[in-house]
Amino acid sequence: MKTVKVFKAKIFTASSVYRLTKKTDPLLESQIPKLHFKNMVIVGDDHNAKTVLHELKANWPQQKKLFIGFITKGNLPGNKEYSSYESLEKILIDYYIDEILIPGEMEYNTYINPRISSKDIDLILNAAKKMGIKVSLVYIRESTPSMLPIFIKKSRIILNMHLLNFANRGQLELFIKRALDIILSLAALILLSPLFLLIYLLVRITSKGPAFYFQYRGGLRGKPFRMYKFRSMVLHADEMQARLMALNEMKGNGFKLSNDPRITKIGKFIRKTSIDELPQFLNILRGEMTIVGPRPIVIPEIKKLQPYQHKRHAVKPGLTCIWQVSGRSQIDRYDDWMDLDVFYIDNYSLPFDLQLFVKTFPAILSGRGAK
């Protein structure tokens, strides 16, 4: 099977306008129950595309996959058109797309799709690569070929070959990483339970309001999830932020303020030592976060990211990452923070994760960059 060069052969015909012909509600409430599902779109609405959807749909609930819609050409009534490069990126962002499926056929060991031009394939690949979205070629065979990954086994076989796959991690690495997440988070929740109780009591005694605070943050593919923390600020702190924006010290997107008046007395201590983040071990145990990965950002910030910065959502958010061991709040340019996250994605490995994990402890103990 050839790689991207296959698409650059002149075996495709023109199809230059892409749009979503079937949509699900992207509102926050509808996305929360589907956090662990993979949102997928299929390129085209021809026989190949519809056959792939038909063959896979019965099995997708078990595989936790959700069909969002077709990306296709033409002018069908009642459907919003996406006719530009920026609009294609908007689809991928707004619908939290995890994977793009490109249906086709196999002839003489060469993958072809006569309805999609090489120019349009390049458009899809460039948008997907920029944001770290997987692109897969899918085709149907009546019998099982040897030495190819079987995506589903029925009367007809659907084969799935990854054209782009981020972030350079295989299934074994993902399995090991998830196993470590479960073991470490479970151990932390048990061993640190006396500390949890102490902080719980201190927060309740020293300030009005609950001990725990939750906020919706962007998870894998930017899908919202409920992230937990010990409360370190006064009640209604989120509403007070608008009045403090003039004092914002973060250049670009985001918000940072030294000596933030919303922080409580006990809040200063638990933020400096990162104890306020410990409840996120529950998020890790639930599979919403991981030990090492880009820190989750608030939902409004996601919509303001530059396209390449969405690549940070190609993996689960983490409890610690490069930003945590590089000065944290000393980094006052938002784009610098995002660049560190993209660097992590591009250079991911289990040894790199271990290195960042080990460096987290001296960073916490020293309080360097904590606010």
C-alpha cells in the first residue's frame, strides 16, 4: 500500500467544495455523555461512502464511535456549505472530530477514489495534520486479504489503514500509559486520602462554600469534561474575572494575575504546592485525563486557539506536562504555553513522559512559577 504519494497520482477527478450534510448538536450538554465516543466524518456521499457507513454503523456503538456526517461536494438544499480551507478546519473543531474516513476501492493493489481530486486530498490532509486528527483510508473487500488490519469481520470486510495518526504512539504504548494512569491514580487516591480529608476541612473552615470546585475543560479532541479541584478562590470567582481583565498579565489568550484578590488564604498555599489539583486523580481514573499530557484549558479559550494549536487536543489532557516543569505562571505568553504542548505531542514517548513526571516533584516542592 502506497502512502500519501498515491493520492498525488492523477487518478482523481475534481470535487472542490466540502460541507457537512448531517450534523449532531455540538452543544456542551449533548457532548458530555459522549465524551468517550470517537466522532467521525466520512468524505463523500457516493456509493462507497454510504456502503462504509452501512457496514460499520451496526458495530460502532460497541466500538464507541459516533457518525457525525458526510464531507461532500454539491449543493443539497437545507445544508450549510463549507467551501474554504478555513471552513473545513471549522468543521473539525466545532464537531470535535477524532477521525476522518476516506472511502475508496482497491484496484491492482492501488487505492483509488475517482470522485476526490489530489488537490482536495491535500486540503484534508493539511487540515488534519495541523490539528492532529487521524485520517484513515477505508475500503470494502468481499474476502479477507492477508497481512492487512481487519476493522470489522462480517460477510464483507472493511479494512482501515491509517494515513495520518497522532501522536506517534502505538497501541502497546497507549495500553501501558493507561495502565500506569489507573495504577498511579488509584494509589494516589488511597494513600493521599488523609491529606484529602485535611484539605477538605481547611477549605470548609476558612471560607464559605464547598470544598471542591469543578469546571468544564477541554479534553481529548476538545470535548468538554468536568474537571475537579479543591476550591482555592472565593465563591463566584468566575463571575468576578470579567472585572479583573484589565489587570490580565497573560499576553494573548488566557488569564493570569499575580496576587489575585479572589484567592483565599488557604488557597494560596494549596495553589503554590499544587495540592488543589489532586482531585484530578479521579478524572484520571475515569479516563478523562492522564498523568502526563497538556493541561486542560477552559472551553471559551478553545474557540480562540489558532488551528495548529488544536493539535494539543490530539491526546488526553494531563495532570502535568512541559508547562508545569518550565516555570508555569512565569510563562506569560499564551502562545508559548501552546507551543510547549505541541512540542510534547510531536516528541511523545513513554521515556519522555517519565522524565516529565520525575521533574514535576522538584518543580512542585520549589513552588517555582506557582501562583
